[in-house]
Amino acid sequence: MVGQKKWALLTADKRIRYNILEKKALAECGVKEFVFASGNLSGEEMAAALERALPKMVRMASRSGPPFVAAITRLGEVHLRWPK
């Protein structure tokens, strides 16, 4: 549904890109996924990182075709993780 609606997926599950079945589903459904790079962020820290990262996420989502997985760092940086 996310890929069909051309939405972006935001998750804290950074292991998705390592699971073969989940990676296949991302590819088949054309999902643009953003994941928090650290699993140890509080809700407040995630919100702050997301606020800083949002302009970069919008640029990446508009310039990069699906599928992809990009990481959001604690400082709000956005880095492409898959595919490379």
C-alpha cells in the first residue's frame, strides 16, 4: 500500500534492509524507506532528528526513484543505504 500510494515509509527498524524477504518486498512494491540509524533514540530525539532531516528527505524522495532505504542520523543527516 505504501508503494502504491507513492508514500515514504518511516521506521526505526534498521534491520529491514538485511532481511532478504523484506528487501524483496521493498523492491517489488517500489518503497522509499527512511530509517533512524540509531535504535537508541528517544521519541523526542527522533522528532528533533526528523525535523532537521525533513528537507533532505523530501529532496531525496523527489530525486531518487524507488526502491531505496536511507538512514536518518541523530543529527538529521540523510544517507542512502540501499541500493548503493
